[in-house]
Amino acid sequence: MEKQMPEEGKTVAESATEMVQIVLPNDTNMLGNLLGGTLMHWIDIVGAIAANRHSRKPIVTAAMEGLEFLVPVKLGFLVILKARMNYAGKSSMEVGVEVYSENGLTGERVHTSSAILTYVAIDFNGKPVPVPKLVLTTDEERRRSQEALERKQRRLERLGRDRA
């Protein structure tokens, strides 16, 4: 089977994704705060959408790291999840997700969580496939991409692999 070559490249803005959820009673613990596992699920969904938009391939979650729960999110609040590509390798992609809670009555918005996820683009046989390169247009995007590459190299060293 012939491998399809990825597109020349895509910008961070082309795959940026925003998702909004409302915290319902079934999403909370006995204190009325959003369950961490539910938030992790939403983070994975928004990150996967961004990775899919970049690659236009089936993707799988390879890692979630750097997840921080900074502030609890209360019942009835909105949760705004913003995902953007940090890095694209041969078949892997790193996506950064920032999470905010919003009081629907006052409009007050607070940064509540951040996470970094790695996805791998695959074919329908589960084999990794190439993804488009990430076109970096700002200094912040270049910084985020360099930090992502350094994280990837550390992760590969931990796993005993020497490929970047």
C-alpha cells in the first residue's frame, strides 16, 4: 500500500479548537465541584479534535502530561477548553489545552487547568502515518514548539528510545 504524503504544512490557527461545556449535577463530586476525570475526558476530546484537524487522519492519544487542577469548577459554571498545536513530528503531535471556568451569571472567567497531550496519527491498520508540518508564525508558537520538542526528547529518553 502506498503511503500518502502529508500536506506541506498547516498553521497553529488552522487547527485551534474551542469547546464549551456546562457543569451539570452528574459531572460533580459531593462538594459540587467538577470531577477531575470528567475534565480529563473533555481535555482529551478537545485535544483530539485539534490533532485531527491538523492531520486529517485517525488519531490515538499517546500521553497526557502536565495536567494541573488549579481551581475547582462549580456546579452550573461553564467550562471553556482551548486547544492548540504545539508541535508536529513525523506522526506525533503535541497539543496544549488551557481550561477556564466562567460564571454564567457574572461572566467572571478563571484559568482552572492546563494539560499537554501527545497524539499519533494512524492508518486504519493502526500504523503511524505522516502528518503535515506545523507552520509557526509567531514567537510564542516557536517557543511552544521548541519546549514541546524538548519534552518529546526527554520522554523518548525515559522510554529508552533514541528517535526524535
